[in-house]
Amino acid sequence: MGFIDLLGKIAYYLPSVKKPERRPSLYERLAWTGAVLLMFLIMGNVPLFGIPQEAVVERLAIYTLIFGARNGTLMQLGISPIVTAGIILEVLVGAKIIELDLTDPEQRERFTAAQKGLALILAIVEATAYAVSSFGLRIRLTLEQQILAIIQLVFASMIVMLFDELLQKGWGIGSAISLFILTNVAEAVTWNMFSIAPSTIPTEGTYYGVIPELINRIFTGNVVAIFVRKNLPDLLGLISTIAFMLLLIYLHGVRVEIPIAIQRYRGVRSKIPLNFLYVSNVPVLLFSIFIADYLFFVQIIWSQFNRTNTNFFLNLLGTFEVLENGNIVPTGGLAYYLSLRGGILTVLEDPLRAVVYTILLIAAAILFGLMWVEVSGMSPRDQAENLIKSGMNIPGLRLGSVKTLERFLARYIYPLALLSSIIVGVIAASATILGVFGGGMGILLAVGIIYQYYQIIAYERALETYPLLKRLIGE
């Protein structure tokens, strides 16, 4: 029995969601999507039974934005197990370490089952690491509390898997992973804009949210002071958020067109549009997941073996400091440079940190972008094979020659992949430095997900408006 089949065997014993017997209407799917979102928000506010809530401390923002993790709640692990499992298997399949043809429905089903099994294993590992190390808590858990926490977290992760399966099998729209990431970013943006909570830094303002504070400043006659605030949302961040959102919306609409001829229709000529952002937000998503997973395990290692920051080798991974309120912040090592705090004033305090973060982000975006092109079926060879199978060809090139078509497409695809990876890396880093609400990575992911939902809903509306299209595409 192979690795994939072994993981699939584990998934066989887990609860699953059946595909709907008939295709639900768009409004029914929207209702199911809304119900899943509501349950996610509820779970994110249900505390873990048996864990003292006064012992819970705040986690780094990236955990909440990327994984939807809420410390001390049922969503302590968030979507981390299922996201990490998916990426691991995608890379293994794309690198041909595991032989699977994801275009074959049967093998695709095996892949999905394996992802579910691996996600369960990762949920058990992460839940155990959390409970044993008391990660994110001011106290050590007793053995009974550890066992109770592990059971609750694994059960919650299984529910999240069912949520994702529910949406992806046709009951809802999109995927639970994208939905939860978008929700977390939207929550951060809304909080930064409209929160009337008292400012945590009295010298920087009365309110935390930039809009209430702006109104307050207008009445006090000191509007200039809100343009830049340290460690608080400011007017520069609001302007930057709007500007970067408009820029990303524009870039998502830019296309590079390649002329083709359709042989089955006697050489009728058309064009294939390639997205200018060819790799979309995938490089930043992969890097943000890597950062979140890295900080999770490094912080656990630090709490167990290096709380005094005296081990030289472990210090290279990351050093941390416990603040008076119990929160843990990175102070050195790779963890420090991977967790840049947004805001121009904060960045100016340590410009080297911002420079290193930007270099790492752009380099990782290039690496992950080019890797994703190869493993996700977006490479020149994969695209060439798809064109030939569809009866299409590039005018002037020899018919049916994969090699010739591959070389031609490589002139477009690799430069696009490289350029788009650099662009999304620069945008994410610049947005973080300027204090964009939701973070640079968060706003990049959110706009990309919104654009995907727009395309899905437009497609669904077209099918409902023109029923004949369903027959043409086999729906």
C-alpha cells in the first residue's frame, strides 16, 4: 500500500459530505456558504473547555490572518492542518515524488482523501504540541487539561475539514480556506477603520479605529497628528489600503494575449488570454503559510528549550520576550525578521529589519512562484499538451508538436511567472511597510480571493440565466 493509499485509508474512517443529488441554485449555495462562515465565527469565540481563559495571551497577527487561529478557542489551530496538508501533497505530486494525474477524477479523489488523512495527522501533532508546551498560555496545563485540549482541537479540526468539503463538493461557493482567510482580513480592516475601543497608546489618540479618531481630531483641530501613528491605525494606512486595493484590482484585469488557431473549426483564429499576474497571490500565500508554521514551531521550541535566549543555535531560529501583559514577541533570529510589524514609524525604528524582510519576501515569492508553475499544471509543457488535446495550435508552428509549442509558450509563461512573482512580493512588502490595514500579505490575499469569488458568481449567474450553457459544458 502506497503513501497516498495509506492516508486515504485514514480518511475512510472519518465523516464525509456527499455531493448534492441536484445542483443547488446560486442562492442556496450562498446560504450554505453563509452558514459555514457563521459557524466558523462562532467556533472562533467558543473557549476551550477546561482551559483558564485568564491564562490565554495574544498571538502574532499572522496566525489570525492566515490560519484564522483564535487563541484559547476551538479555532486554536484554525485552518492550519488542512492548508499545510494540501500544500505538502501538492508539492509532492507536482515534483513527481508521488505519481498522480490530478486531471483524472478517480486519482483526484484519491488525492483529496489523502489530504484529509494527512490533515488529521497534522491536527493531532499540532494539538499535542500546543497542549504539551502550553503555547500561548501563561501557565502549564495539567495532564488532564492537555488530554482535554487535544480532544477538543482535533474534533474542531475535523469540523473545519467538513466545512471545506461541504463547499468544495458543490453545496457552497469556493472553498472554506479562502472564505476564512477573506473573513479574517475583512475583520482586521473593519476593526482598524471603525473600532471605538480606547487607544492602547494614550499619547497617539483617543480611539483605536482611524475613522472615529479622525472625527475626534477634526473637532479638536489637530487632524495632522492622525496621519501617522505608532502601532495604531492611521490615515496613511487607510489611504494606502485603498490605493493598493485599486492597484491589485487593476492588475488582476490585465491580460497577455497569445494568438491561436482552432483546427476543428478549419483554423478559425482566436486568442488565449494569460493573466498578467500569472501566479496570482499563490507565492505570497505559500510564504505566509510557511511563516505562520515556522513561528508556531519555533515559539514552541523556544518555550521548551530556550526561554532564557542563551542557546546560540536556537537563537538563530528566533528569540522571544514575554511582555508584562503576557504576550510573547520576537526579538531576534530569523523569527524577528519574518514578523515585521506594519507602520512607517515602526519600520523607521529598525530599517534593517524591513530591508531583510523585503528581500526574503521577494526571494521567496520568486521561488514559490516558479515552483508553483511547475507543480500546478501551469508550466509551458502542461499548457502545450492542453492546447493540443483541445485541437488548438499557434499559427506558424508545426501541428501536434508539443516540444515546439512548449518552447513558444515558455517565452511568455516564464517571464510572466517571474515578473508577477516579483510584483506581488514588492506589493506585499510595500503595503506592510506603509501600514496597510490587514497587512501587506492579507490585503493581497483578500483582493485575489474577492476576484475569484466574483468570477465564480458571474459564472453561476450565467449558467442560471442561459440554461443551454449547462448542456454545452456538461453541467
